Amino acid sequence: MTLKLDRLPDRESVKITFTADADLKAALADYAEIYRRTYGQKEGVAELIPFMLDAFMNADPGFRRARKELGGARPSSPAPKPQED
């Protein structure tokens, strides 16, 4: 069986929280189970979601074009402001 999502790389744990309806929650749980069967490695839904979102956004040519117009990748948090004396 082939999944759109490749086997996840080694990484540090990241916690993510969001609200999903019951159907999406069930689909995500099913995906995690299919992932386990495919790769023989259990990954939780919270570990899979960032890679799913990354794959989705990278596969969206409209998003890539619009993001390039914005100036590329944006930092996940604002850069610290220099301190004034």
C-alpha cells in the first residue's frame, strides 16, 4: 500500500491542539492506523498532522505562488525586537 505521506523522519516531539469534527477525528485515527500497518511504526495523530499539512501546502501550486509573492517562508514567531537603552 502506498500513502501520500512518506515515513516520518526522526524529530523532536511537538504538541498541537485544534478542534475537529467527529468525522475528521475518525479519519485521522484511521490514517494513523494505516500508517502503522504500512510502515510498522506507530505514530499518533498529533505527530502526523504537521507532516500532512506540510504535504498538503507543498502540493498546492496556488499557495506556493502566493507565498512566493509574500516573500517566501515566514518565521513561526516574530523576531525579537532590539532593546533600546
